[in-house]
Amino acid sequence: MVEIIGVWCAVLLTLSIFSYLYGDNPFYKAAEHIFVGVSAGYIFTITFWDTIWPNLFGRLFPTIVQAGFDFDASYIFPLILGVFMLFRLSKKYDWLSRISIAYIVGMMAGLKFYVFLNSNLLTQIKSSAINLSGSYLSIINEFIVLVGVISGLVYFFFSKEHTGAVGKVSRIGVYFLMIKFGASFGFAVMGRISLLIGRFEELIEYSSFKYYYSTPAILVLMIIVLTYWSIKNTNINENN
């Protein structure tokens, strides 16, 4: 019975999201609010029990949490900064939250700069080098990558007008950028279509007697309710 209830809820929420194709309606709004609320609660719970509880309280109160850490007084500062963030809700003491925000922005800027410098810039420079000792096919591929990198950089170089040789190189960069954007968009669409096919397969599976014809039953019920809701709104608009 628990499985049947879960299947009916899954079908109802799935069809409620699909109902947005008809327009903004109560089914879609309810599913949207449920999704946002459940996601926020789930992320908060996971963050607290997997990060805050063991890593913060586990070091401040090791005997209570029993996370396998020793007491570390330096973690009092993260606790204070976290409490300061809660003062964002107060108009009188909201200035305390700016201290935490400034620390987070400064720390993340430094960490991200280091990460991007190593993972993006240096790795890109290394990948753009041509290894002449490799095979002919690898040399051709590396040459294409080098041309794409240089032409793409030239396209975003605005200190010189894109005319003559610079314009031709930047035009090649446009072709590389369009190929990249097209491939990324196609990959994203392919992934979304794969998820859509999976949902349709489950809806078809839940249409069997094993699940008490949940998909057609809920679909018919939603059509009836949306029809009544649409007629009622039409009458209200005409009277106004």
C-alpha cells in the first residue's frame, strides 16, 4: 500500500508539472511549491547532519557528537560567523552579517582564483601545446585545438578593430565558438530528452492494473478539474 501511494503521488506530481503546457494552473503551482519546499528542507537537513554537525560541533563538542575528532578551539570562529549570518533577519543588527558575508566572499575569491588558475588557465595552456613526437592524427587534433584557442582569444580581443588579418582570425574563432555552443546545447537537450523518455516510460508502467491504473485515472481527474477551473475563470472574467 505504501508503494501504491508513492506511485500515485509520483504520477500526480509529474502530470502536474506537465500541466504547465496548458498554462499556469493550481496543479502546477502546488507541485512547484512542494518541489521548492522539499528541496530546501532536504538540502538543509543534509548540510546540517553531514557538514555542520560532524565538522563544526564534532570539533567543539567531541564527547557529545562522537565524530572521532579532538577538541579544536579555532572552530569557535566559524560558529560565531555562522551566528552572525542569522542576524541578517534583524534590522538592528544586520550589520553583523556583513562580516560573515565579507569573509565568505574574500575566502571563496581566493580559493576559486587558485582553482581556476590551475584547472583552467594552466591546463588549457598545457592542452594547447603541440606534441610533435606523437602520431599524425594527434598532431592534427592538437593543431586544431591550438587554432581554436588562439582564434577564440582574438575574437574577444577588443583593443584592436577586427579588420584585415585580425578580422579573419576572429571569424574563425566565431566558427569554433558556434560549434562549441551547438555541441553543448545538443548535449543538454539530449540529456533532458533522456529524462523525459524515462518519465514517460514510468507513466506507461504505472498505467497497468498492478498500480490501479494510476496514470489514466489521475490524468482524467486533472482534465476534469482543469476544465472546471478554466470555465470558472472565464465566467469570472466575463462578469468583471
